[in-house]
Amino acid sequence: MTTTLRPAEPLQQHEDGTRSRRYRVCVNSRPVGVIHLATHPVFGPAVARIVDLRIDEPDRGRGRGTVAALAAEEVVRGWGCTRIEAEVPAAAEGALRLLTALQYTQRNRNLRKTLGSAAPALPAGSRGRPMTDDEYGPWLEQGKAGYARSWTERGVPEDEARAKSAADHARLLPQGRATPGMLFSVLEHQDTAVGTLWLATGTATGDGRAFVYDVEVDARHRGRGHGRSLMLLAEAQALAAGARSIGLNVFAGNTPAERLYDSLGYRPVLYVLHKQLL
């Protein structure tokens, strides 16, 4: 039996410059699932995304998804794409195994933690305070550069990484430090600034879920538990804002951060994988 992709709609051209198309996954002309492909809104037309891939229950476990994913690579090569990406919910273990077998590499993942009812206390001698206007400007520029560097270190071309950093910061901070629902803090230990925190409260995300966009310990003060203190500060601020849970993104290979988040009870909710197309 032959598994093929058949267009379910004309090629779509969107206002943001992306293109997309939905296909039926067919076995000898019999529909057994769907796949939705698109180009990336930030990385540009050379990067494709598998937006959705679903095989109907009766046809699962027969390799249909694998063939469909491989066929998708051929489709997007025809679009001129040199890389393909996919987001996989943590609960979709089968999809994660499938893409890993097809040599997709995990680049980052989203973690989440349900908050308790009581705010955690910071260690003795540590306190959080609002970031000042004078501190915000240098922090922002360093943050943009560091965020772009995180992408280039994981194979994203430098121009794409800079474009993503600029686009993400512009989208998230349209009013800069005054953007509603965004909190910018400095952690002090014994009156010395040792780290910074950028937290989106449930008000900013619109779903009652807080999100840590950036947490950074000054290089001179690492290895002393201040990263944990910053995360405890984030949880306390999220609770004070009425959030029910808190999330964050961690890049694959950042072992110290991964261990810290795991020890604090954060668990994966979404994996982001990518593959270079030869």
C-alpha cells in the first residue's frame, strides 16, 4: 500500500509573508489523516513548520505518520526550505519518538509548574526590587544579544537569530518597561545586585499563567544559589498577581538550568524540534 499527501486546499499566501497548505494523508487514495505545513513567520521562507500531523486512530502504528513526515520534507524542499521545525506536546510521546527517529533534534522545551497557595520565602539576605529606568536600557540590550546568541549556538543562522530576537522583544514589550503585566526585577543579596528577572504575570499572558521570559545571574555571582532565589522570586510575584501556574522556556543543553527547574518541580509541556534539510 502507498501512503501519499494530497492537497486539501490551494496554497495559502498570508499577510505576514508566510505560505501554508493542508494535505490529506492517503493510503491508496483512502484518507487516513491530515498534515498542515507552513513557513516560519520570523525565520522566513527558508524555514518550514509542521503545524499539525494527525493520523486517524484505526491507522496508527502502521508507519503512516513516518511516511507523511518524510513526504512533508519533500514538499517543503519544493518551497525552497532548508530547515523544518515542529512543536510536540509533552503528552504526545509517539510523535516525539517519530520525529526523533527521523533525526529531528530537540532545540528547546517549555516547562510549567502549578503554584501552591503560599509564596515561597527568599533566603536570608536576599530580596527583590523593581529594576530602575537606568538599569532597564543596558539590561534590554544585553538580553537581546544573549537571546540571539542562544539561537545561533543551536544552529540558527546569525541573521535569523537577530531577527527573531528583535521581533520577539518588540512583540512582547510594545511599551518597553511600561508594558502592562510585565515585571522587571533585580535580585540583591546583602545589598549587592546579583541577578535580574523578567516575568509576565497572568494579566500579560491573558490566561492566568505567569511566564518567566528571562532569568540571569551575574557571572561574578554564579554557583551560590541565586538562580534558585530568582525563581522563588518569580513564583512569589506570580502568586501575588493571581497566577495559578508559571512557565518558562529552556534551551536543550543548558544542563545547570535544566537541573534547577527540575528540582523546583517544573515539568515539560511542549518540545520544539528541528531538522536540516539536505
